[in-house]
Amino acid sequence: MFSTAHLQDGSTVTFRNELATSADLSITSLRTALIDFRNFRDGRNKRLNLRPAKIIVPPDGEWDVREILKSELRSDTTENATNAFKGDEFNTAGLQIVVWNYLTDTDAWFLQAPEEDHWLIFLEREKFNVVSDVNFRNRALEVAAWARFDVDWVNNGIGVYGSPGA
């Protein structure tokens, strides 16, 4: 899903939804990712008007992303430089911080467009079901649970951006 050189619609138009050089979340890597996100193009090489809605990090990255996005001043310099992300349209437009406990890579991070602009698919084939019964002989509670679903993506990962970290 993530690549530094996606071919769009079988044409020669390429775009990337992964950093050219994998990097941990930092001001520089986030800035590069946001620029790349805004440069997504369709098969006719026309720029798509996409903005990220979420930044998804593992629990290990929660404090870093909060510091980067919400600090008054830049956290990577002692020059008292203004934090461009604070009050920036990316934040005021609702760049939501999502801390996902199930990310196993401690330095991976992702950007995601709003649901109507990304092509991630979740198909619920059968709703979650639970059936329980008490075993009369040993008075044990027996429980069965199941669900059927499928996940996929289309359109070469447009609307999502990721970095596996350094």
C-alpha cells in the first residue's frame, strides 16, 4: 500500500505515499509528508485536493506528536522559532491525533485523509455474533463468538501516507 513510486492508472504518472528515506516522526519528516500528501495526483497528472484528517501513531509516539503539533514554539530548536504547526490550517482543520494501541512498530506513523477521500475498505460480511450456554454437568459457561470481514484498498493508496520509522 505504501510506496515511494506508485504508478497511477497504468500511466507514467508517479506519486509517493511514503517518505523517500524512512524516518521517525519529527518536524522535518511531518513537513515532508504533508507536502507529499498535497501532491497526490490522478492518472492525468492533475493534482488532487486532499488534506490529511488524522495522524496515527503508536503509544510510544503520542507525546512526540503532541509536542510537534501543540507546542507554542518549535521543539527542535533553541532559537524560539514559531511552531508552524500550531494554529496552522492542518491543525485548525482538525488534524486529529489517533493513538492506536495495536501498532506494533514503535516508531511507525501514518496520515489518513477523511473517509470520503481515501480508498481503504472494510467489508463486514457477517456481524459479530455471540452464543453462550451453561454446561449442565460441570456448570461451565461455554461461549462461542465469530464474525466475518474483509479489508482491502484500491487506487494505489491515495489518501493515506505512512512511514515505518527509521
